[in-house]
Amino acid sequence: QVQLVESGGGLVQAGGSLRLSCTASGRTFSRYVMVWFRQAPGKEREFVAAISWSGGSTYYEDSVKGRFTVSRDNAENTVYLQMNSLRPEDTASYYCAAGGTYWSGRSYSTDAMNYWGKGTLVTVSS
């Protein structure tokens, strides 16, 4: 079992930055691919970024490439999402998820995730 808790969300002006954290319980955290998703009001949950178990590989959804950076610290059981140059369309609840051990090198679907956090809200004002 892995329990995930996100933090770091909040209200920020367009062009600003936030860093989200996702802390996991359980000794097997380092074995998992970790994935960030987001869900805006009235929309489906969508893939944002993924990082391999070692942290050596990452993959991003096109709209966040060059603005968001995913990283992890396996010693601290934590994965991060650094979000820069935020836009109003980035407004959403952001969720981290643990997706097994297979690194696909592409986006992940929600169906492929084994564990989920409860999310943290990011609001970007224009």
C-alpha cells in the first residue's frame, strides 16, 4: 500500500510559480513511476507529467513542456512538480499518482494508476 498526500497548491497570478509536493508513505515508493494529473472544473482528469522510478526519465504533456518540471527524492519519499510561467488555463486540482514500475516514455492514463492522492488546488488569476 502507498498513501499519497499532495501539498503546495494555492492562488497565484499569471506568470507566477508554485511548487507542488507529493509525499508517500510506504517503503516501496522508489519502485513506482510517479505521475501528476490535473482536473479543471467540468473537465476530465488529464495527464501532466511523469517521472521514472529512478528520476532519470521524465515525460510532459505538450502544454506544460518548458514550464513545468517533475522531480523526485526517493530518500524523502517525495515527488515534486515545479510550475513556472503559470497561466489561467493551468487552474485545476492537481493529483499525484503511483503508476506501477513500468516506464512507458509516454503519457499515462488514469486507469493505469494504482494509488492516488486527494489533490491540491491551484488557481491562477489573470
